Amino acid sequence: MKNDTLEGRTAATEEFLSFRLGGEEYGIDILKVQEIRGYEAVTRIANAPSFIKGVTNLRGTIVPIVDLRLKFGLGEPTYDSFTVVIILNVARRVVGVVVDSVSDVTELTAEQIRPAPDFSTGVDASYIRGLGTAGERMLILMDIEKLMSAADMALMDKVAA
């Protein structure tokens, strides 16, 4: 019998929130997730990069919203009833990321996580932590701290100010 309580987790397992962008499934450390919300219109910021959709007021906190489909160059996003914003705590900041849909929380053991493949020098894959396999599913595991790089976070600070 599987024990899903925190006490039942071992150091060898990690939990990832899985979500979809286009045809691929990604995973981020569940401990970085503050909440999941439906997509709502945001306040646009002039001269912000296209992947920064704008900001929203979340219970008194101004939160920059990043559309990961635009950040990764995966084409124009469509916002529908499945589109969600994952509110994250990253480097002591609150940031929202727009994704196509959220799937579930997946528990992976160290044996189920493979290192990220080497890409050519023209591809920045520093944010890819590895590939997780759960049955027939493959998750691209993201290091959300690296994805929201220092340059991006500095920009987000400026946008939120």
C-alpha cells in the first residue's frame, strides 16, 4: 500500500507538479508551488518582453506573470478554460507562470530521473534538470530557479516595482 503522507516520503523520492506546454509534459518541484489559479487578464507593462504578460494583484502582492509558451518560443498561446497560472516562490520572490494545463503531482525516485541530454551550444538547456519517467510518461524536469535566471528576475523586479 502506497503511503502519500509526508512522513511516508523517503529522501530518495521527490514530488513534481506536472503540466503541459504544447505536446510536451513538464515537471517542477512541488515545494516551489504556492498555488494554482485559473488564467485571468493581467495588467500589461509597456516595453516588457513579450513573454512577460504583465502583472496581477494577488492579495496585495504584485506578481509578474510569465507565459512559458512564449518564453520557450512554442508559438502563440491560446487561453482557454484549461489554461492556468502556477504561482511560484522562487528565490524569495512570487512569480506566476502561465501553462496550457496542469496534470497532477508525480512522485519520482532517483532511479526514475535521468540526466538531461547534451544539446548543441546553440540551445540553452541549463534549466533542464533531467528527464523523469513514470510508466509510459516522460516529464521534462525543470529547475525553475535556473529558468528564472538572474537577468529575468532582475527584469521582473523592475516590472513589479
